[in-house]
Amino acid sequence: MSVTEAQSISAIHLDAVGGVAGDMFCAALLDARPDLWAACAGALDAMKLPKGVSANLESGSDAGFAGARFQVELPTPDNKTSSDHVHWAHIRQTLSQASLNAPVRDMATAIFTILAEAEAAVHGIDVDGVAFHEVGAIDSIVDIVTAAALIDALGPCQWSVGPLPRGRGQVKSQHGFLPLPAPATAQILQGFQLIDDGEDGERVTPTGAAIMKYLNPSQAPDPTPRTLLGIGTGLGTKKLKSRANMLRATLYSAADAGLSSDTVEVLRCEIDDQTGEDLAAAVDRLRATEGVLDVCQWPVFGKKGRVATALQVLARPPQSEMIIVEMLNETQTLGVRRVPQTRRVVERHDTVIDGVRVKLAKRPGGLTAKVEMDDISGEATAQARGAMKRRVEAAALAEAENNVD
């Protein structure tokens, strides 16, 4: 299911069912967005690759699942030996001199730098001393430049990935047999969640790992509601025993254009040995603390059936630590629980009508207006207050219809 250019993508999630490689990453995104092939082809043309090098996208299947393969055709070696290498400094210069769009060039250079620095760390050499086998270097250049062109064309979005398979056994290299993940790959994947899914062989290549490192995808659960726009499947070349060798990309848009998301911290405690008068003053001081979004309290039953007060504070994450200190100073509680939570909020703004503050909210079901009761509490009678409230709300709604899109 491909996604059209007109659809706004806010998040992309990757499922490394078979693993992650540079060609699988490119194939998965091109399978979902085939219209981006022109941008990829243009970037590869700008690299002026050696004669005989080409890339194309082909349809295929693996274990019954349809998908796409990103095929790189390399020239047949002519009097070449296994000792032919290309140094990272030469690749970096080639990227800098290519007539690539600046963001694509910068991204490709950053991804290749991750790869080169990992190789340097593994071999204990200076990064400019890193050399790649010539054929492998050309293959990696094609994958990385194509990946950079795709990331740039997709624009800013939230990337996430599930646990990555670490593979089993050893892989043969020019340095002999190496344990999996290969040393450079393991160097790059530090900090990622890995899983042993029972399959032998290499599952994440160094190039695939470098792309993941550059994207810095979240591996935490995403509670934000999203609309699934399309799916792309990138197929690898190796056959696995228990699963399809594929990398799946699912592309999402925001669920509702009228809603936005942010993260708050919920700070919670219970208090059973503080007077109501003293606690009320403490709550007022907490409500005035920087970073506090809301404070509420309610009665609960504590140990031995004693009535206590539950206190909850919604806090902006950067100020949470300071707010916890204030809660411990202002109340008799001995501890505060904290939980980060994602929330969905409506677009809103404040206005003033006839000297009365009004809060306008653009809800999914339509616009609403809420009068600030403190501004009308001075009216002589309840009937007058009600009339004022209705008049201000009507005026606020009229203004909202005219001024809020």
C-alpha cells in the first residue's frame, strides 16, 4: 500500500523482521513511496559512479510476502585483487565534491562517518586511515546516498524501530571469521535493544546499523494515536528458516489535525498528617511554581482506614525535578511518584470580551468558549451572573467563528 506525495507523514516505524541492511532500508521506503525514486536516481547521477554501476528497484517475494528489492549492479572486476581498497578520506572528498543537494550530501557524509568511526574504533586506528574494500565501498555509497535522498525527501518525522535481531554464529571477513554482530556493527549499535530470535547469520549489516544510528529512532512504546497511511516492504537476499527476510516500514500521519501531542510528568503522593488549611496553602504555592500545569487533590482512605488526601501535579518534564523538591518541602509526604505520560490537547487561545477573559477551544466537535468566572463573580445576583455568562459566551463564540480557522 503506497503513500501519495500529498499525504503528510508524521511518523515512520520500522520492523526488522529479517534484519536491517542499507538495501533493505531503501527498498522498504521506495516500496511505500515509489514516487521518490526520481530523487534517488538524481542523487546517484550526481555521484558520477564508475562505469557499469547502476541501481534499480525490483518486485519480489520472500516466504509468501510481496515486497521490493533494491538491486545494485556492480562492474565485473578486471584485474582487481582482494587488496584493492578505497580510503574513507577519498570517499569523504567524493561526497563533498558531488553536485548533491546540501542536505543529502550532509546526511550521506554523516552516515558514512558513523561507519568509518566504528571501523577506526574496532581496529584502533585513526579514522582517516580507515579503508573499505573497493567493491564494498561502491555498494555502500549507493545504499547510503540513496538512503540520504529518501530521508531528505520524506522530510522531518518521528522514526521508531522495534528490537533488532543480533544474529548468531560467525561471519567471514577479510580479517577471518568474526562473531556476530560483526565488530563494527556492534560498535554502532551500542544503546539499541537487540534480540536473539533463533536465526543464524548476520542480521544487521554495518551500513544498516549506521543508518539506524543516524536516524536515532525511538524503541519505546508510542501511545500517540496515528493514522496508518501505507506500508513498504524491503526484501533481503539471504533466506531465513523461520521468517521472511524483510524490513517493514509503516508510515503514519497525525490522527487528528485539530489535536496536538506533548509529554507531561504526573507527580503523585498521598498525605495523611497535614491539616486542610495548611495543605490548601501548599497547593496554592505549588500551583504558582514554574512548570506546573495543574494541581488537583481528592480524598482517599489510607492505612487503618484513615482519611488522607491524594495530591496530583501535572508538570512539564524539564521542571519536574524542581517541582518534586517543592512538593517535598510544602507537604508532609515522604515520597513522590513520577510517571511520564503523553497527552492529546486541543488548540486553544484566550481573548477578552467586554473586559471579561474568555478561553476558546477548538474541539473535534466544534468551538467552545469558557468564561473566567472570577471576572463575573462580582455581579449583584446569581441571575445577573447567569445573564452575563450567557452574553459573554455568545460573543466569544461569534468571535471564534470569525477569527479561528
